[in-house]
Amino acid sequence: MTDHVLTYMTFFPLAGMVVVLLLPRERHDLVRWASALFTLPPLLLAVWLYRNFDPVNPGLQFVEKAAWIPAYNINYFVAVDGISISMVLLTALLTFLCIFASWGIDKGVKGYFALFLLLDTGMMGVFVALDFFLFYIFWEVMLLPMYFLIGIWGGPRREYAAIKFFLYTLFGSVLMLLAILALYFSSEPHTFDMTQLIAQSSRYGTTPLHFWPFDHLRWGFQHVVWMALFIGFAIKIPAFPFHTWLPDAHVEAPTAISVILAGILLKMGAYGILRINYPMLPEATADLAYYFLGALGTWNIIYGALCAMAQKDFKKLVAYSSVSHMGYVMLGMASFTPQGISGAVLQMFNHGTITGMLFLLVGVIYDRAHHRDIDGFGGLAAVMPVYTGVSVLAFFASMGLPGLSGFISEVLVLLGAWQKYPLLSALGASGVILTAGYLLWTIQRVYLGATNEKYKAMPEINGRELFTLVPLGIIVIILGVYPNALLDLLRASLDQLNQLVIPHLS
Amino acid sequence: MSGDMILFFILASLSVIFSLLVIFPRNVVHSAMALAATLFFVAVLFLTLDAPMLAILQVLVYAGAIMILFLFVIMLLNPAALEGRRIAWWTLGSLAAVALLLELVSLFFYRPSPSGQPPVAAAFGGPETLAQSLFTDFALPFEIASVLLLVAIIGAVALAKREG
Amino acid sequence: METNLAPLLPSAEVVLTALSVLLLDLFIRKDEKGLLVWISLIGLALAGGMALFLWGSHEGAFQDSILLDDFALFFTELFLGAAAITILSSVHYVRETNIHEGEFYALVLLSTFGMILMAAANDLILFFLGLETMSIGVYILTGMWRERSQASEAAMKYFLIGAFATGFLLYGIALIYGAAGSTHLGRIASALGQTKSHGSIILSAGVFLLFVGLAFKVAAVPFHFWVPDVYDGAPTPVSAFMAVAVKAAAFAGWARIFLYQLSPLQSEWTLPLKALAILTMTVGNLLAISQSSVKRMLAYSSIAHAGYLLIALVAGGESGGQALLFYLLSYAAMTFGAFGVLIALKEGENDHEAYSDFAGLGFKRPFLGMAMSLFMLSLAGFPPLAGFTGKFYLFRSAVVAGHIDLAIIGALNSLLSVVYYLRVIVMMYMEEGGAEGKPFARAPYLYLAIAIAVLGTVYLGVLPAPALDLSRISFISLH
């Protein structure tokens, strides 16, 4: 069993999809429970993985490798290391909880859960795949169910949002595919194996290429490939100016899908850069990280926060706050310091849990009031005290209040960045103030003040909803007090990753 | 001037006369008949060139089958409909003729030397050699052509058969 | 004289089946015509079995004018499969439209015979005869739905343009014969080797005309203008047969003639071929976007796919040949599937071919909806489906051969194609109204054909290794 733990984690949901498709169409509850049943084993295995992961070993663990298309040296190759372990844990946790957050779906239930389980396989696959071809396949597999989940079960403008999401991501995928081919043909012997591609990173040339009108940039092959991959990943993060699909997709997607989108899909962009750009193209990373990760990340922080401040729609506000928070991840990654990079990965995990909570909380009141207008509520604290309590916890965590997980990761990022780029770090820190501004203002408008007459009788948050929120809340508190619970796992691999790039920094 | 040459000039001038007769008469059927005669004289020309098979084929296929098709089409269509567009046809026709003339003139002056080619065997182009190769080297294509004809027959039946 | 008839075994079996079908058709009542389907399928299966049995042999017959190698056998199996799927998906269609069943199946079989010859022919005359047998069969199939005027119009158009293309082809063959002194491909190749200078203009002109004639048959831009009307007017199963099998046969000939025998001339036709590939993909995709009928969209998409396949011809070599063969397999599966779903929408007089007819299909007929989504995604090139794997190897072969620009243009084109393929899916799942679609009980054979296409599309995508090996072995056997 333990030999193939990652395969089981990846393909359990796919087996679940087959089972769900075979269940009778009318038995909605049966479909829901079956889905929950098939997402539970990956979660339990994730706990096992957490306990058995060797934090001292910076290399790959739980490796599985089998020939798939031997003629082209394509393998089924999965493993985890410090870069991916936290994402694997997050995926297992959020998908399980989101099954329960989807309980209220009553249109095409079977199709919804089948697609959800397929999405789960795709996401898990992206984080464990170490063969580039396999990685790309999982990356695309995940795109389709997402498109359908937004396009069929979404809000009024679902088609527009779904297509926009799809085309943006697909554009990125094509660039990524071309980059993959470029790397494949530069390796000798040709391979898609990521570890071998990393070992051959010196082959990817940096001699300046001539392509008018960009001659003065002195970009080599490595830089071009880096850029192609970066655009593919930046669309997912989403980094300015590729972020415009995000608010639309979030607003139209059903609650659970928003959680998955913000909690897991956005992380794939940053994960991809760490997993692929950093080790395979270290020289280009060293040359370009400041502009495209550091400066752009800082701009993301401030731009996202300013946009969030201007929103009237609760969900859009959370969506823009994601843009802002992912900026910290980019800034942290660009610093190449132990604090910065582990802060970035920790921020990825924390953003997943905190934003997941925020979207779930918006979902709770949307299900009751059927609108998300921030100004349309007011004084909910008096009507729904438990709900308000959980909300305030999530808001404070998002704001980065000490004692909660968001604080740790943001401080680590800013500390790390300060050593390299004091100006960016200072600007990024000012983002914290903006964040506090819009979040506190929202708390005031929604939860405090006079109670809106319409919602005097709004029912309190129910057991199922609490069940989805409480585990996330607990994790937020634990990681706020004892971040080493996760940081210990990451450190060795991330330090090794830093060491690959640092020699090339000028 | 040898007898061959005299024969050639008689045949050549006859075919030129008849091809002119294809163009000038107002009655289309007359033109067609003149064309048949032209083709026939060309066939005789082939005979004088020791190509009896080609001559027979010329008579069978062109003067026979194709001319019948021509006449069918002429009878099916109303030839008067073509009258109105005489000028367009004349222009097009003369352009093609000029092009052909240019080609011929250029061939006269720029003659590819025949020296590289091996001389043809005496029996070349005769019915025996043709039959020989048709039933040995090209037996398979010959058989397959029968399948091709079968397909065409089925098609004709399928497309023309009356319902019921 | 000892004559080796083994290379003719599968094709003779196909002709025999066609004749049996024709004869039997005369003696059975109208309600017994289902028997003809079974006879055709059994005949095809027998021929397939023979081809399988002969696998691995490498011999020629009739002065090597017809060859028995794995390349020919690969295509034989592909054509036999295509014929079987065409027959399966037309069983209900021909009954609804009063097409004469006996002649219909016989013509499908005889066209298949022509295709098999095209793939096996090592002599231009034989190749030409195979091409004509196939083409005439398909012209007639196009016009067989006589109650519909578009079908007759399409058949007429197809016939005239086909005859035109044939003219090019034949003239090209005549010029090549004039220059090389033989129609036998092997002797043409050796003549090429001996005298490069002599008659090279005539030879080039001949090759060029051959090239144009084949470009008509594979529907490459700018020789594509007949495709939309013909595919649109033809009975849908015949459109699928044309899109897959006729195209594959032309590519088989192209591969044998240009990639192998005339490969010394490669430098002469690489550039025009590359231009043709780029034009074909781009124009096909751009025109497909603006269609409102799914059948026409599929017609344009088949043009675009011809463009992708041309990439493999440009790339050439072992990797190009392998990619070509593999993509033809994948393309066959997904295209038959897409046309199959279109057939399932037909109800009586109404063809239901517009995008709006697909509205809500995903919920009304979940199997058809799921299958069509798979085919559309595969045609657009999504992993892990056949279309992705196929395109991946096509673009890879272009990169191997140094045509990186082709790979990039191809990738951008497949991005473009997503726009119109996705529209079908949007219609099926996000709109309401539209056609009902036949239930399984009313068209079991058709559902079987679609299910086979689904299996093929998924299998070739997820486990491509065996099919890739097969494609490579088949292509290598040319040499």
C-alpha cells in the first residue's frame, strides 16, 4: 500500500468518478456520500504522508516510476519533496471539505460530482508529477472539469466567465507546451524527466539571441523558454496583467469551485515556477526574477489591494484580495533567501486555507440572501453570532494579524525580501496596511452596525457549513502559533533550490 | 520527292482543310462531321508513321466514341444558345491558337537533340507488343480496370434506376 | 510463370464481398436487407484477418507493381476499419433516406478496394486505377440520396472537380513517364539517381502536377473549395467516409510516392509543401469559426486537419512518417465519432445539423453528449485524448526536422480551433432546446460505431505506445 501512496492519492478520485457515473441519476445523496467516500482516503493518506515525510532529506521521496511511452522516454514518474508536500496536503484537505461545501448543488448532481472528482485527480497529479509530459497532461486534464463546473453550475454570466478562464489558461498551456518541447530537444538524450532536465540545466544556452526589436535585452535561449513558461504560470497565479479572468471566474463559480480555484489552482502557477523555472533555468531565473517576480509581485500586492477596496461584490473583493496575496508569494520567491522562499511556500498554503474560508463564508450568506452586495447586509453579528465569529477569525488571518497563520508567512516574505530589495519590501509592507483597510471596512459594513431589517430572521450557520470551516480555522490558528509544523518539511528542499540559483545572481 | 512525302502532303493538307471546315460552318453538326474527318486523316498519318495500333485507337476512340458523345451533346443542348457568344469564343480560340503557334515555332528553333534516345524496336507500337505487355506486365492494371468499370456501371444503375 | 497473389488477398476478399452483397441484394425482400450489413462486416473482418495474417511479410507481385509490406497492411487495416464503421453508422441512415442498401454497401466496399490498392501500389498506373476506383465509388455514394437535391448537386460538383484533379494527376504521371521512361516507382527512383540533369524540367513539372492532383484529394488549401459543399450535401456517413478514408488513402499514396520513392527530390517540394501546410491549417481553422452548421464546421475542420497532416509530410523521415500514420489513426477515431453523433441527431426529414440543434443534448442524451465532448476536445488537441498525442508527435516531428516555425504555427492553430470545437460543448451543456437525438433502441448500430470511436479516442490518447510502435514499424517497412 505505502509503495504507491501517491498513485493512490491521485487516482482514488478518478475511481470515484467512475463509481459516481455508475450510480443512478436520482439518488442525489448517494452520489454525494460516494464522492465524500472517495476523497477521504487521499486525505487520510495525506496525514500518513505528513507523518512519514523525512524533513531532513531535500530530495524526492515516495518515488514511483514506470515506463509509459518508452519510445520517447516518457515515464509515469511521481514523487514529492519539500516544494510539493504542502500543496499535496492542501489539495487533499480542500477537496474533501469542498465535497461538503457542494452539498447544496441540486442541478445535475451526478455530473457535478463526477467532474469534481476528475478535477481532484488532475490537481493532485500536477503536484506529484515529475515527468514533464505527465505534468502537462494533468495540467490540461484539470482545465476541462473546471471549465464545465464554472460553465454549467455557475452564476448568470457563467458562459462568459468559463470561456474567458478557458482561453486564458489554454493560451498559457500552449506556450508551456512549446517550452516543454524546447527543453526536450535540448536535452541529451531527449527526455521529459524533470530530474534529468534539471541535471542538464547547463545545456540550455544563455548566449544572446538576436530577435529584433529585443536585441538589447541580451536574452538567450534560456530566457525565452523561461518567459514562455512564466507567462503560462503567471496566468494561473494570476499576475498582473494576466489576472482579469480571475474576478469573473470567481464571481460566477459556485462556492466550492471558488474555493478550489483560489485555494489550489492559483498555487499551481507559483508551484510551476518553483518546480520548473528555478531549477531548470537557473541563469534566466537569476536574471529575470527581480523584474518579473519581485517587482511584478509587489505591484500585484498593491494593485490587488486597491482593486479590492473598490469592490461592492463580496466575492469580487475576496478575488482581488487573492491577487494581492499571491503577490507576496511572488515577492518571497524572488528574494532567494531562506526566509523569503519558505515564506512564499508557506504563504501559498496559508492563502489556500484562509481564502478557502473566506469564499466558504461568502457562500454561507449568499445561500441565504441570494446576493453578495457588501452594502446590502449590516449588523449580521447580532443575527448570526457564530458565523460572525468564524468570519472575523478568517478576516484577521487574511489581514495578517499576529498569532494567525497569515502573519507568519507575510512577515517571512517581507523579511526575506528586505535583505535583497529593501524598496520592494517596504512597498509590499504598505500593502499590509491597504489590506487591513479594506478588510476592516468590510467587517464594519457587513457584520457591525444596525441590522438590516430584511435579514433579521436569517438562520445561523449550520452544522455542515461549520464542518467545512472549522478544520481550516484550526489549521490557521495552529500554523499561526507553531509554523514549524509545516516549515520544517519545506526547508531542506527549498534551501537546495535556492542554492541552484544563487551562484548565478549577479 | 518520294512517294511517302507526296502522301504526307496530301494527308496533311486534307486534315488542315477539314479542320478549317470545323471552324467555319454555321451548322454545328457540320462542324462535328468535319472534325471526325480530320481525326480520321490524322489516323492515316499515324499509319504512315508505322504506328498501326495508334491509328486504330485514333479511329476507335476519337473518330468513334468521342465523336458520338459530341453529337449526343449537340443534340441534347440547343446549339442556337451558343450563337450569341460568338465573339467571346473567337477571341478565346484565337488566343489559344496563337499560344500553340508560338510553342511550335519555338520547337522548330530549339529542337531537343534525339541523339540521347535509343532507337525504337521495329515492332514498337504494334498490336502484338501492346497485347503482350497488356497481358503480362500490365495484367493487374487491366483486371483492376474491369473493377473500375463495374463501379461505374453500379453507379449508373444506382443513380438512374426508377423508384418502385 | 509463377505469380504471387498473396498481396492481392485482402483486396480480392473485399471485391468478393461486394459482389456477394450485390448478388444477394437481388434475391432478398426489403425487410431482410439487414443481412447485407452482416455479410459486408464479415467480409471486412475476413479481409482484416488476412491482412493480419500477412503482417510482417515483405514481397511484391506483378513485377513489383504491387507490394505487400507493413505500410500497405497498416493502411489496409485502417481502410477496412473505416469501411466497417461507415457501414455500421449508415444502417439506420440509409433506411430513413430510402437509399438502395445493396448498392450503397457494395460501393463502400469497392471504394475501399480502390484505397487498398492506392496504399499498396508501387506503380503509378496502378495507383491511378486505385484512386479512380475509389473516387468514382465515392462520387456515386455522395449522390445516392436521390430525394435530396443538395446531394445530387454535391455529387455533380465533386465529380467535376474530381475529374479536374484526375486530369492533373494523369498529366503528371504522363510527364513523369516521359522523363523517367517508366511508371514503376522503383524504376523512376533509379532513373532519378542516374540522370539528374536530363529531362529534369519535365520531371519537375510532372512531380508538380502529381502534387497538385493529390492536394485536391486531401483537400489542401487552395484546392479545398469543393469540400464544404460536398461534405454538406453528401449523406452524413459518406461525409465521414470521405473525411477519413479518402483523405487517408491520398496521404498513403503521398507518403509512398513522395516520402519514399521520390525523396531525392525533397528539396524541390519542401517549400511549396510547407506553404501548403500553413495555408491549409490557418484557412481551414479561420473558416471553420464562422460556420453555423456543425456539418460544415466539421468539413472545414477536416481541411484544417489535412494541414496538420501535411506538417508530417514536410518533416518527412522516420519521425514524420510515424507521426503521419499515428495521426491518421487518431483522426479516424475522432472524426468518425463526431459525424456519428451528427447522424444520431437526424430525425426524419430534419437533419439537425446547426449548432443550435445540439443545445441541451448533454442532458437529454448523456452518452451522446459525453461522446461528442470527447471528440471535440480530442479534435482540439486536449490531453489525454488521441488528438493531443497525435498533434504532439506531429509537432515533434516538425521540430526534429528543423521546422520549428511549423510547430509553432501548428500549436497556435490548434489554439484557434478550440473556439469552434468548444462552441459545440457550450451548446450541449449550457443551452436548452434543440434536437432530441435518437435513443439507443432506435439506432443500436450507430451507438456501437460511436462507442468504438470513443474507445479509440481514449485508448490512443492514454496508451499510445503500441499504436506508435505499429506506425513506426509500418513506415519503416517502406524502405
